[in-house]
Amino acid sequence: MLISTLLIIPIALFACNKKDDASDFYSSIKMEELIENQDYDELENMLSERAKENLSKEDFDRFHKVLSEKKEFNPTTTFSKYEMISFDNDITFLIHLGRLDGETQITDVKVVPKETAESISELFNIK
């Protein structure tokens, strides 16, 4: 679970300039590939300025180590894409996106407690 959390956090920071939703959806797979191949420069080219501030070379090296150790014992990686939608009336939804029938679709929706939404917003410095 900790390893999944370590890999999901930087994926949330990942800001990729892609033309279609399929490319955007698979950006986490590209990120894993770049980490596995130790291609920090290419990953850095795909990050927004804010994400670059939050993902240091040391973090990248730590993720590579975790990924290498994980693949040694369990070669499967699970990718999940979530988006958080917050409204002015303090209602926040977390939606899970999946690829179904070749299209990106919302596969689940959860109402997020206010405290959890505030913690996530604070974690990512979202105001």
C-alpha cells in the first residue's frame, strides 16, 4: 500500500501536454517507463513548473529504487486515474476514470468528506 501511495502522489503532480484523452490517460504509464529507465530529463520535460518544484531528482531516484524493488518481487503495477471536483458549496467529488470500450469513462464517483478534500488541497497547495 505504501509503495502504491508513493507512486500515485507523483502521478497526481504529473502535468502532460497531450492532444487526446487517451494520451492523457496513459501519461502515468509513460511516467513509470521513464522512472524505470532512469530518464529524469525526459520526465522533467513533461512536468509543469509547479510539478518540477515538487519532484526533485532525489525523489525521482527514490521512486526508481522503490519501483525496481517492487518489480523484483511483484512485476504488476496498477494504474488508477482520479480527479477531484470541488464546488463552492463545499461539496467535493472524487471520480475514477477508466478505459472502457476504447474511451475514457467515469467508472466511479464518491463524495469526499470536507476534511479529506481540505487535506488533499493542502497537500497539492490548491487554494
